[in-house]
Amino acid sequence: MDYRRWVGSVDLVSLTDGQRGVVPTAIFPTSSADVWREEFPELLDENGLIHPRYGSVALRSEGKLIVVDTGAGSPEGRLLGGWPRRL
């Protein structure tokens, strides 16, 4: 899968920081297990867990690099642990 896109002169790179199984209602507390089983069974594994991908986006243009983190990261995440890195 390609995790890089160009938008005009901006290079967008998807950065992953892991993936882990969680109970869907832990992330979407106003939902219910019944709704997940009935409406989104293809997203559930055999234990009733979903596997969200944790990550960020790096934008590179005109010699500048910006990392945009839009939310909570993986509890085991180490994305920024090795910076600086070259993309």
C-alpha cells in the first residue's frame, strides 16, 4: 500500500505508530456492542475487537518538514522516539 501522496508541491507521508486491538466502545463510548455486531461485523475480530491504526502525517515542502499528530497515540507508540529521521 502506498502511504505517500503529493498535493501540489506538498509531499504527504502517512506515519504509523502501531495498531492494537481494543473494544470498540472504549473508543466510541456512545455506541454499543450490539450495534458493532449488527452493523459493522467486518471490522471485528474473533474476540469482538477492532484494530485501529495509530499514526500521524508528515508534510514536506520547500525544505521544511512538519509532523501533524491529530489525536491520541498508541500506548506502545514509539513514533517520535528516534527523531530526527529522514523521510
